[in-house]
Amino acid sequence: MENDPFQTDTAGQQAPLNLDELNPAQREAVTSTEGPLLVIAGAGSGKTRTLVYRVAYLLEQGVRPENILLLTFTRKASQEMLWRAGQLLNETCRRVVGGTFHGIANMLLRRHGHHLGFGSSFTIIDRGDAEGIVNLLKGSLGLTGRDLQFPTKRILVNILSGSVNKSMDLEDLIYDQYAHLSEHVEAIVNLEKHYKEFKFNNGLMDYDDLLVNWKRLLAEVPEAQAEMAARYSHIMVDEYQDTNLVQAEIVRLLAHGHENVMVVGDDSQSIYSFRGADFYNIMRFPKVFPETRIIKLEENYRSSQPILSLTNDIIRNATEKYTKTLFTKIEGDVKPRLFAGRNEGAEAAFVAGKIADLRKNGTELNNIAVLFRSGFHSYKLELELNSSSVDFEKRGGMKLTETAHMKDVIAFLRLQVNPYDSLSWNRILLHLDKVGPKTAIKIVDNITRGDDPFQALSVYPCGKPWKAGMEKLVLLLQDMRRETVPGTLYEQVLVYYQPLFEIIYRDDYPKRQKDLDQLKSIIVEYADLQGFVDDTTLDPPDTSSGNKVEDKDKMILSTIHSSKGLEWDAVFVIGLADGRFPHSKAQFGEQWEEERRLLYVAATRARKFLYLSYPRQLMTPDRQFKMTGMSPFIAELRAGLYERHDGQGRQRPDPFTQSMTYSSPADLPKKTKKKKLSSDDLRIGVRVRHPFFGEGVVSKDLQGRSVDVAFHRHGIKTLHLDYAKLTLI
């Protein structure tokens, strides 16, 4: 649970804080406590240590713990920082408010949400729940059917969430990023309206609602903003480069009146735009807070200097950045190595061979990682490692509470904190034999109209085929209402659910059983059910990793996005071929620059050894082979920063790559701004081309900025000229 100190702490003796362990830049960041502060923390530069010391320093200077707010992107990060601060100072640090944006939003909305019409017992829904609701609404709004070709629930939730996280109007987002769905704009907008109504009427909030409603509290309710801004007199935000526009606005509104806000981040590690993260939040921070002081942390405590010299050069050509140069006192003179394989098979064989060499020379398997741009880039390597009997873990997979059987049992517990959670009612009722979706919806609509859904269910007129099952369910729910201890409630659910579980998941229930047992060990640590239900949605544990005990017999395969924040002695970055990295769809501009930052993140994960590799031959989607060269990001590196190897450890020139030229943004001709099409350009009968729909003919004169085009394969489409990207033929 997020730390929530709402009373004064009376902790014991306070030891003097020793700042001598900090370097000059870190010490300056720690002791600059008044006014806005931007800390640009290079990879491995001790940003966590800086935040930890700053928490302790603020307390030592007399700031009350309940007046400090620490916002992080994982709950584990805030807990670890506050624990470490406590080791430096004393128990007072436990009273500091620390947590994720979503976790703190949840806490504050339960206190202040009544200003916006929300009760304190709302339920937080995850991605799977959101898709379930959207699917339900598709059916009720008549948006299903093979002929309609309406977007899937997954795509719809992506669109709805993207609109919030990117702070874009829903219609603009569709025209800009989902142009092929433009014919469904009105229906999607209507579905969004019903989705919002459904959540509000059933006391539900999704992840995006938590942020949006916290921002609304600050922007629309002056007394709520005044209370929160006064309470949190000192704000710290970690990983600021990963914030979206809503989160940046929350920080601005929360700091109103005092502007004692410190944000820490690295513009060179901003790689999550697909989640809505806005690179320009960290770049524009000094404009939002004009009195901002900027401090750069450049001393690296992770990597050897040859690795840092290469990573500095990767980011040197970035078009927008806070200029910094990483340096280190760590000894080491092994340069990064580059290998060009004949094809992906040869590249995989090289990586496997080098892993064998590293192990012979004392590097443990769990200190080796292979990183790649996309999940499918490692397929050849996985086959090679399997044939070499090398154990590996591929990072990713579902969270524990995102699996169907976990959602089943948690539904019973969610109803104890929100009896009007129709999604959970629907899930539970569908377990009953002979009860289908229509019957379940009918029951839910009936019992959630009154003051007590549990009582309404107990007197609901049952059909004979499912009466016995309903009686057992009612008995369970009555027993649960007499209990408050989370662990005991879970035991009650399991007694009822276990027989159903073995029927529903008859094919693999023994494999799933361990998840039920794992959840039991988690829930017994909670004294309050609301906290458990919130946490399983806001910060669910992984199925694959449990408590993340290090396995010395497994190496890591991971996408670069999943590797951020981690480090290994030896790192391989594979697939660095032109057209694959950067991604072939990355256009010159912000997409291109984010790909550059992605490579920077990958390279800065390495402590001692860094290997870069690419195949010279790739298979195209139509199963044709094409020759390729190295990534433009590698080609533009200065000479002498890496050694080229032939696979046997020998340095050598590469005639293939030497004979090739590569284009970087600086080499390419500047794009000229295209003239907007007008009514003179788009008369009836004019032939045009659309990037998705293909060739077509204007069938109706321009109405404002919209035009009707009859496409050869897709029929007549009404397109908005500001988004449709039409060109004249």
C-alpha cells in the first residue's frame, strides 16, 4: 500500500546526516530544497541515492514527513527509497508519503472524490476488465457482427486510453493514428460516452480515470487543490522523462503556491511514447517553472569508460537534449565489440559462443543479458541457446492477477468493498451451471438497482436448472459478509470456488493451482480488504517471477523497453541492422530520436562487456532475402570507440560494411512542408491516393475540411483533410 502518514511522527533519536558520500553534483541536488529543481541524471549516476539523501536531508532540516511527497513509477521503488532513507536517518522516513502516481491518486480520490460525485468505495479495474466492459457495450450498442468490421475490444481500449494519455481529442487521435477506422468515428465516440457512464454508474475507475480525476480535483475544486498543495510542501518526482501530459499537469497544479518541486530524470532515456510518455515534459520543465535550477549528474557508477564513451557518442547526435558527458572512475579498458553475421543464424551462433566464453572466464549466467528491439528478434537465438542447453528467461508475460482464474477469486473479494461492481457480479454468476450471459446480465441489472444487492440476490426468483447453484452462492456471500479478515475471506472463497475451478480449467488446473496458493500467501499480509483489492489492480505481482529471486542458472533475454533500470556484467544488443533498428516505420523526427534513445538505454545496461551485432541478410515479410547494413546509429559512431570482430575474437576490417553508406537525419534532404489541399484541388472526379485506402476519386465537393472519396476497394469514405494525408494523383 502507498504510504499515508496523516498524523505527526514522534520517532526517536536522529543521527547527523553524512553528505560526504555524495559527489558535488549529488550534494548540490540534495541540499537545494527551495524552489523548482530539475536534476538531469545520466544512466548509472546514482539518482536513487540522491533522492534517498534528499528525503533524509529534508527531514533533518525540520520538514515534517507528512509534508513530503515522493512520486515514482513503481511502488517498490518508493518503498526501497524510503527504507534506505530510514537507514540513513531514523524511523521518521516511514511517515513520508511515497508511491506511484496511480496509487497516490487512489488514496486522495477516496478522501476528496465526493467533490466530483464519487463515493469512497469505488473499484479500480484493470486492462482486462476494461476490455470486458467495452465488449459488453459493443453488443448492447449493436456494434458487433462480421459485416460491420468494428474494431476489437483490444483496439478500442487502446484508442480510449491513448486519447487520455496523449491528451488528444478522441476524433483527432483516430484520424491521426487509426485513419483506417475513420468510418467508425461517430460510433467510437458514442461508445466512449457509454463507457464513461457505465463506470460512473457502477462505481468503477480504470487506470486513466485515477489520473484524470486527480487532475480534475486540482483544477476544478479550489479547496481540494489548496488542501493538497498545503499538505505537500515538498514534492519529488522520479523518472520525470516517463510522465505523460496529465501527470505533468498534476505536478504543476500540486506545486501551486510554493513550487518546491524537484523532478529527476534523463531525457536520453525517454523511450515510452507508446504509453503516452511525453519527451517534452522534461525539456519544457524550466518554462513551466521559470525559476528552475538545473543540476546534471554525470559521474557513472556502473560502466567502464570505454562503454560510456560509446554511449556518449550514441546520444551526441540527438537533435534535442540536455548536453551531458558521462564519466567514471571504474577501471576497465575493454572496448565494446561489433559483429556482423552473414544472417540471423550466424548472429545467434556468435552470441551463443561468446556466452560460453564468458562463462568459462567466470561470468555467471544471471549476469548476462541479450537485448533486442522487438520480441521476435530473439527467435533464432532462442533455438541456438536451446540446442546449446543454455537456460534463459525471456522477460515479459502476464501479471498474476491478470489471469482468468485469479480474476475469478478476486471478483468475490471486490464485491465485499463495492457491492455495485456489476463486472464482478457478472463474472461470478457465469460460474453457475445453466446461467448464460443474458441471464447473468438480467440478474445483475435487477439486484444492483436497490440498496443491498446481496439481499436482492437472496430473494431473486431462480430458474429450476440453476436454483441449487444459486443457493450455494448466496450462502457463501452471507458468510463472507460476517467476516472482515482478508485471509479468512479468501479461505471462504476457495472452499466454494475449488470444485468449480477444477471443472472450468479442467485441462490445466493443477498448473494454475500454484497461483491460488501464491495469492493466499500475499493476502494474509493485509489487515484491510480495500488495500488488498486496490493493490492487486495497481501493482500486481508477476506470475513468472514471484518474488524475483535471482536464478544463477539462467540468463536473461529481454526487449530493451523491459530492461530499463536493470544492469548486467555482459550485455549483447542484437538485430542492429538498418531497417530493423531503428524500426523501419520510424520516420525522421521524434520517432527516429526515440529509437536512438532506445539504443542508448540498451548500451548503458552493461557494466564490463558490451557486444553489438547485426545480420547482413534479413528475410522480408514476403519471405524474400535482402542484404542490409548496420544501423545508422552505429554507422555514425566515431572511429575507435569499438572493435569489429569476425566471430573468433579477431579484430578485422569489414569490407562489406566499409563499402556501404548510411543515411542519418543530418544527411537527408530537409522535408518541405506540404501545401494543404483546398476546394480548388479536390473537385468531383479528381483522383487521389490515401496511405491506407489506396486510390480513389472525389465523389462530393469539399464541405468545410471534409471530403467524400470513392475508393476502389473500400467504398465511399468521408475524410478530414487535416488528418487524412491525401495526395493528388
